[in-house]
Amino acid sequence: RELNELGRVNPLALEEFAALEERYNFLSTQLEDVKAARKDLLDVIDDVDARILQVFSEAYADVEREFQQVFSALFPGGEGRLLLTNPDDMLTTGIEVEARPPGKKIKRLSLLSGGEKSLTAVAMLVAIFRARPSPFYVMDEVEAALDDVNLRRLLGLFEQLRSQSQLLVITHQKPTMEIADALYGVTMRDD
């Protein structure tokens, strides 16, 4: 029995106890629900991480293989490859592009000429396109910095790509326009 300050029995003690007990049971149930939901979410996160790891690993392997082939086609005698910055943790790793044009010992992209950088970037794009084909691609002046020899090599890759996809290429280069199935011209007024 509960006594109030004056030493008397509190007649509402049972009701207060029942209310507190009900509140305690409600909160205990809610806490268990939250713990179960947290566990379920962590399980979902683990499943998603495993799927991301699988998809990324497969895509990386495919793109790396394609990049080596595409780079060799664009830079005959050269060597290009992709490297993981942290292969032990595939969920947080980065990817480095290593490019060595023929006759050069450098591998860092920052040391390449502007045309070599452009061609390496296009090689990466084409490698992704070939590894994971899409019904169409849009390219905006990707060949603008290329000389005639490298442009011809790139156009050879475009020919391969368009065997399974449609290409929309925005260009000022006549050789690119010459291989097109359809041309659309855009002009600007003088003013």
C-alpha cells in the first residue's frame, strides 16, 4: 500500500499502477518493434550491398576488359587499363585510368596531350558502351580535339557501336558526317 505525505493510503494507487504498467507494456512492445525493424533494415542493407558488389564487380570486369581492347584499337601499340584504388573494399573503391600511348613511358592522364586525353576519355566511354550496350548513344563533339588519324580510328569504333545501337553525334567534322546514315543541319542567324 502506498501512503501519501500524511500517512494515509492512496486510493488511486492501483489505478496509477495499472496505467503505468500499461504504458510500460506499450513502450516495451514499441521498443521490440523498433529493434525488429532495425534488424530487418540491416538485413536489407546487407542484401543490397551484396547485390551492388556483385553488379559492380561484374560491370568493372567487363569494362576493364573492353577498355584494354578499345584503347589498343585507338592507340595501336599502346596500353590502357583500369585499376581499383582499394580492391579490398569494392563498395568504396575508386577507379583509376592508366593510359600509356605507344612510344611513351608515362601512364598518368595529367601528362598526356589534349588529344590523347580526349581519346582516352572516349575509349573509356566506348568501353562502357560495349560492356553494357544501350539502344542509343548521344555524343556531343567527342572527336573535336582529334587529328585525322585518330578520328579515323574513332570512326571505326563508331561503326562497331552502330551495329547494335543508334548513335546521335553532334559534330563539325566532315569525316564523321560522311559515315552518317542521316544528317540534320542546324544553323544560327547572324544576329
